[in-house]
Amino acid sequence: MRDAASQWTLWWELNRWRYLPTRAEVLARQSSRITGRASPSELLDAWEQRRSMLASSVAVPYLWRVLTLPTAASDEVQAAALIAFARVAQEPEAVDLVLGYATNPKKTGYVRESAAIALGHFHRTDPAQQLTPLRLDLLRKQLFQIVDDVRAPVRTRAFAAMSIGMLGDQPFGSRFAKDGRVVTRELWSRLQQNHAGHDLPVALLTALGMQPPAGVPDAIRKDLQSVALGKRLFRRKWSSVERSHALTARLRLGGRDWPAMLNRVLGSRQLPLEVRRAGLIGLSARAHDLDVDERVPAFEAWKVGMRRAKDPLTRGLATIALGHLLAADLRAGRDAHLIAATDAGARLLRRAESGGSTVRGFAAVALGVAARESSMDLAAARAFRTSALTVLRRQLAKGRGDDDLAAAYAAALGLMEDEASVPLLADILRDRGRAPSVRGRSAVALAQIGNRTPRVMVGLQAAVMDHRNPELRREAGLALSFLATGSESRMLVGGLTRSASQQTLAQTALALGQIGQLEAVKGMLEAARDASHGASSRALAMAALGLILNPDERPSLTRIRFDANYPARTNALHEVFDIL
């Protein structure tokens, strides 16, 4: 259970990969640091060639052997191998192998559900690496068969539904299936059935919200809106959790009149708390789609909702939503009306500097999200950015106190890539008297800024080797993976695979995968093969292989994590959030 003042951290953990450097950005930084090297695009092409070779010659054969051994590996190893395999393999035979695990009643529920969600990881962004449209249509049909199998564990069925969502932006094989029309109809027909518990209907709603909006009829949008607002549909009453996810799906699908509907939700007195929270998360997600005439009414509705928000989490989500609304406004440059004609910016600055302890963490991060978009063409925007930096630096520099809250100010300065904060952040990183939370967030902020001075790099390397502080070690490893060159990467992998906690290994795997650190493949393969390691360590090494060699720049599951309706998460969604 999180302390009320640190509730901002869960939102940050689910969404921060949207703001951290991408693989292409890391390669661009490396190119700029090393003279005489290729351009960023040439480095990325060379990386892809090497990644493809390592995937086909090393990872795929190894994972195939693990999954086809006569004597099965432990459930934990099988589960990790299935997801890693789907991330790196491209052959139709690979799909059949994973599908066999998902439909095998002799396998445990844990292995079957892992196989079901692994099928969604055959998603590929590059058209040249995608499964054929007809094979994708067949895979969707097979996933629906898992959803309909009442003998299968309910989480396996829910995970299969979410895989249908993860494949929502992949090609379709016929003009009848174009834009997911058939998939949308099939999902909606299953939502008309009665299901025990929330796992399956919420998974179906999640999948529906991830389909191409062009293939969703207005009638379904209208019905989703009716469910969210509390009307009986299909002769049944919908729970507040289901209603909140219906709203999330409705907002993701867009269409006509969604801003007016969202404003109605934000200003409502009667709607359940779960639905109002989903509306605030939806405002964060869709703020950039509001035009100049829609942002001010959204802010007015937000003010009504904020006055009625009493609990810390709802007020925190409202504060994050205000940050995104301001970010959308500031991105508009000379069309920025909120910052110039309302007190929206002043409200956020006040909350970040002197709001209650339960909201200040959210406010600091929201300020970083908003002010990083400030246009230098507008005087009000320049003034807002200057004020934001002053507040964030001053609050972080106050010294010891609530370091979990101070960590939010460090994260915000990283979002703004504030070079002037480097000395302060470096001091905090090296200060053993500060809590691991603020030291770790300072480490990642330094990486976002891109500072590679000797003082910063020595501080990060020392933090990575600090076995007493797993949280610090994890965050410093993440930071170093963004800044490291090849030799430093090998040091990082070697240090973190020796005597590291499971949590540290997990976050390191995610970091190495995020930037495709190919130098780590050999070390992770050795760790996966080493029988002297426990099942958990071997499974994490396999997960790292899948992440590092995944051709997609963002893991497929980020499409579910980003702007997720996490306060109303079901058991199945909770498990998905934890998958590397």
C-alpha cells in the first residue's frame, strides 16, 4: 500500500517510458559524442542488421529449444521464454508453437496465460517484419477461440482478449475485415454476454478501445457512452469498474462529440468515483486532440471536477490532467489560450510549490510535463517555463526532508532537460545521506538531460555497484544504460547480473531492452543458460533477451500501460502491468 504522498510514483512508473530517451535518441547521442562515426540513421540501420542477425542465429534457436524440450522447464522459465520468443521470432511456426501452449489444458494456468499474452507480442511496427495480413486474421480468430473457451482459466481468456487489442493496429486480410470491422463486431458481441467477475469484460473493453477508430460504428460509441453514464444495456446493470473502462474505450476511439461528453463526466456530481477518475485519465490522454476552442471549456469542466475531488488519488490525477492540458496548449504556440488568458498555469505552479503533501508529487511531475512544451514564441509561455524551473529547482534544493516527494521534483527537472540543474542532481546522486528514491530519480534525470561529465558518470557507476540500495542501483542502472558506450555497457551488465536483486535485474532488463543494448546479449544468454541460477534469474535473463532484440522501439504492452485506467485495474490488468 503506497503512502498518500507517494501515490504519484505509480502513475510515473506506468507512463515514464513515454518521456525517457528512445532507442533512436540514444543512438543519436552516441553519434554526436564520437567524431568520425556514422549518422544516427546509419547507426540505426547498422543496429537493426546486427539485431536481426543475433535474433535469428542466437535468441530464436535457444528459446525454441527451451520451449520444445522433452522435460519442461519451470513455469516461470516457460512463461518468460514464451513472451521473449514472440518478441523476436517472425516465422508462422513460432506463432503455432506459442498458440499450442495457450490452448494446452495440461499446462498450468500461469503458463497458459503467459502464452495468451505472448501472442499479442507478435506485433511489429515495421511492415516488412509483420506477419502476413491473412496470418494475422487467423491469429485473431484463434485468440477469439481462446476467449470463448469456458474451460480455460479466466485470466487466460482475458489475456487473449488483450492480445487482440495489442494487434489492433496490425494489417487486416480482407476488405470485410478492413480497419478491424470484424474484430470490433466480435468484441462487442461478447460484451453483450454475462460474465462472472470483471476480468473478461474489462479485457474486452480494453481490446475494443485499441481497435482502429475508423472501423468502429457510431452506434458502438454511443452504447459505450451509455454504459459509462450508467444506463442499462443488454438487460443488465454494469458495475462502476466496467463503466470506467467503457469510458476509457469511448475516449480512446474518439469520434464526434467526445469533448462534450468528457466535460460532462468531469463536472458530474452523480457518477461513481471510478468513472470520474477514468475521465481525468482520459483528459490526460486526449488533451493533445483538443483544438483551441475546446481547451478552455475543458479547463472549466476540470475546475468543477477538481472542487469535487476529495481523495488524494483523484486530486492527483486531476493535477496530472491539468499538466497535459497545459502541455497541449503550450504546444500550440501562438494559439495557446489557456496559458495567456486563464489562471491554469498559476494554479499548477501553486500546487507544485505549496500544495498539500498528497498532491505536490503529482503537481511537480505535471509541471514538468507541461513546461517542457513551452513555446519560446510566446511571452506567457516563456514566463511559465521560467517560473516552473524556479519552483522545481527551489523545492529540490531545500535539502533533507520528504525525499520521496523530492524525487518528484528531480523527475520533473529531468522531463524539462534542465542543464542548469545538473550540479544539484549530481550532488544528490552522490549524497549517501539522502533516500534511495530521490538519488535514483536524480540519476535518471541526469540521463534524460544527457549529461556525461566525469563527475556524473563516476557517480552513476558507484551507485550501480551499491549493493545496499536495490532501488538506487536499479535507477542508476537505467540511467547508465541511456548514457553508456559499448565498454560501459559491458561493465553495467556484468555488475548487475552478479548479486543483484530480482527487482534490479527486472528494471535493468527493461532499460537495456528499451535502447536495444546489443552488447548485453551475450551476458544475458549466459545467465539464461546457467543452471546454477534460480528460475527467477533465468526467467529475467530471457525477458531481457526478448526486450533487447525486439525490433519494436516500444514494447507492445506500453500500448496498454500508457494512460491506463489503473485505479480500476482488475487482477488480469494488474498482472499485465507487471510483465516486462
